[in-house]
Amino acid sequence: MSNTPKSNSRRAAVKMMLGGLAAVPLVKLVGLAAAQAAELPKVDPATDPTAIALKYVHDATEADRAGANRPGLPPDEQICTNCQFVQGEGEWVGCTLFPGKLVAGPGWCVSWTLKAG
């Protein structure tokens, strides 16, 4: 049997539990970073229902941007990278209209809206 008083044993147990609880958010942050680093799928304009409804294309030059009559920039300058719905920068970027998927930076859809600022 141990000569350690029970109060020290309880104190050590409480410290261990609090330390474990403090580590939980750190573990979640590491998992979240790994999930964000994973490559997201690219929107398929031919099969994705949202892409079809919004007439999304990977190459804006293939779209009827003038016919859509979107205000903000001349039609030939309207692309995903200067749209308010895009998240991030690069060749392939996230878009709030296509959660969990990537759109092409030089792409376009009928919901194009000039990025504020």
C-alpha cells in the first residue's frame, strides 16, 4: 500500500483530467488543419446540379457573360477570382455557392457579383 496521502492522489487525478480536457481543442485544431489541407473536388459543370442551374463554366470565355447583364465590371472582365462568392486565391478556389468544391479562378456563373472593395 502506498504512503501517499489520498489528497495528493486526488489532486494528481484532477490535474490529469484538466490537462486532458485542455488537450482536446488542440487535437481538434490539428484535425481541422489536416481536413482543410485535403484536396477538395472540382465542380463538374456537366453533372453538378448547382453548376447546371447557375450555368457555371471553367473558362469564362465560353459563357454568355454579356447576355447575363451582370453589373459591376464589363462582361469580359467578370471571372470567379473577382467575384464576392469566391474564397481564397489561386487557379482553383472555394466558392460559397459550391460548398466543399473548388471552382476555376478564370471560371464564371450567372451569380457573378463584383467583390466589394
